[in-house]
Amino acid sequence: MPLPLVPIAIAAVTYGSVVYTAYRTVKKVAPGRRCQKAEDGLDRLDEGMTYRREPEQANATARLKRTFTFGETSYEIDAAALGRLKVRKL
């Protein structure tokens, strides 16, 4: 029975191109830096979402902190975000 090489080759080329594109994108992105003031600000956020609006800007915060246990291993997920939208008429 012949081996169906065409579908395997198409999948290999497709996934290979996706992996190559992801690799090149990661190489071009500059490494980020860690600002300790920003880290401390994110750690001080309360859990949940907030929104505040002022005449020239709107601010929003969000934080989600959960613990998941799989068997004997536990993982803590802490996601926090700060956002600001500022609009000025020039």
C-alpha cells in the first residue's frame, strides 16, 4: 500500500511556514524591559474591574487572580492591566 506523501508534504510546508514566520517575528521584536514602578502598581490593583472618566481622559483597571490545582501541582495565574485613553483637541 503506497504511503500518501502529498497530504503529509502539504501539512509539513504549511506548519513549517507558520513556525518560520513566528520565529522571524520573535527575532525582530525588541526585548522588553521591566519597570519596577509599573510592577508595583500592578501588584497594588484590587481584583475586579474599575473604570473612571474625567473630562480629558478615561482610565480602566482589571485584575484576575486564580489558583488552579492539577493533581499535586498548583498554578497561580495573576493577570493585571492598566489602561488609559487620552483625547485632546488641538
